[in-house]
Amino acid sequence: MALALIPNAAFPLGLNGVRYAPCCGEAPMKRVASIQSNYIPWKGYFDMIASVDEFIFYDHVQYTKKDWRNRNRIKTPQGLFWLTIPVGDDIQRRVCDVLLPNKAWSPAHWKVIETNYRRARFFDEISGWLAPLYLQNKHTHLSASNRAFVEAICAYLGIRTKLEWSYNYQMQGDRTESIANLCAQAGATEYVVGPAARTYLDEAAFATRGISVTWFDYIGYPPYPQLWGPFEHQVSILDLLFNCGPSSAHYMKHVRADQEYPACAVDTDEHVKTPR
């Protein structure tokens, strides 16, 4: 009798980036993570996405000002620069309800990015798919715009994790109970969460549902060739992509690197170039 082949993608991802199949009689394992959508997030955000089987944008919660939802940082010759999407001052709304009334921000942001990264080694390659996201952005809501950027970056990095909205699940309970219920509905056996959640997360709420909690580690990222002065980790992943392109995965923990593209060699001349 012929044996049916099971696609590799059908098996869950381990935190080492390797897929594995459960033993006979074991229930399938599923890792889930959930964070609010962020604007062009840093590399750690994408590493978390890559480490799980389903990533849920937790955007049914209240919007917070001066956070990462509508802004992020890039490097410039003058230092770190905030790219901020104007969304108004009203905080009495959910993240998923935040509107983008002013469309001028999108081409303006691209102009700033182009000015400061056009001499980066992989600018042409990345701008080929990134520029249209800015110059043709028709999204009316912050969440949808953020997700569009996240999806495009995941596609470039080869991240195939399922992406979902939190409001497509039934949300109930307080902060911890809500997340635990969300994970249970998603069929999670393991919840992967960042260290900031230690101040409020009650692991017992997950244990009663048969869900383990894994604390994600953002420590230990290696530096990569970077423009404009001293190295800085806390910037948008766009910085890594422009400087390292297809070799970017070598500077992440859970994104599988394509061995066809070795790690980038540091070019000291890159650190002294100025925009035209």
C-alpha cells in the first residue's frame, strides 16, 4: 500500500526553526503568539512571528499613544529618526478602529526612507516591492496598513506563519483570561510571549487549558553592516533589509537563512557615506 506524503509545512515549527512531527498517538502541537500590530516593526517582532504556527494581531484592545502602533525609528546621518503616522490624539478607541484620515504621510515617509537608505547595498532590491506599499497605500485603517507591511516583509523573509486578527475570535475575560481564551480557540498547545508580559500574565490561566507558556528571548542578536554611526538594534527591520537583503536571516534567530546568501561582510566605507 502506498504511503501518503505529508507536506513539511503541516508540522509545527520548533523554536529552533525546525519543523517536527508528533509521535504516534500524540495530539498535534501548535504554537501561538499575539501582539498588537506595529508599524514597520523591528526584527524581533518578525522573529516571534517566525517562531510560531499562528500569529494573531491583538488589535481589538485600546490604542495607546507614543507606542509602536503608528511609529518606528530608522537611522540617518543625524541620528535616529522617528517615522510617525498621524492618527490624532483620541485614545478612546481600539487599535483596529484607528483611521488614517491624512494620506500624505505615506509618500512622505517613503521620501525620508529613500533619502537615507538609497545608498544601502540592497536598496534597489527592497524598494522594488516596498515603494509601492507606500506610494500606492489606499488603506483607511492603521491596522490594515500595518498588516500590509508585515505581510510583505514576511513574504520577503520566507516566513509562512498564519496571520490572523484577534477580533475574528470570541474575546472574553480580563487581560490574561482574554489571551488564554484566544489561544484555546486557536487550538494552541503553547503560547509564546515577550518578556514585558511578565508584569501581568498569569500562567495558571493557560495551564488550566492545557497550554504551556514560553517566554520569548530577544537577547543575543548579532550586529550587521549598518549605515550612519554606532550600531543600533532598536530600529525598524527595514534597516536590516536595506543593508543585508537576502542575507538578513543570518542576523535573526528563527528565520531560516538561505545558505546561498552568506552573512554580509562589513564594508567600513558604508559608514561614512552621506545622502546625495
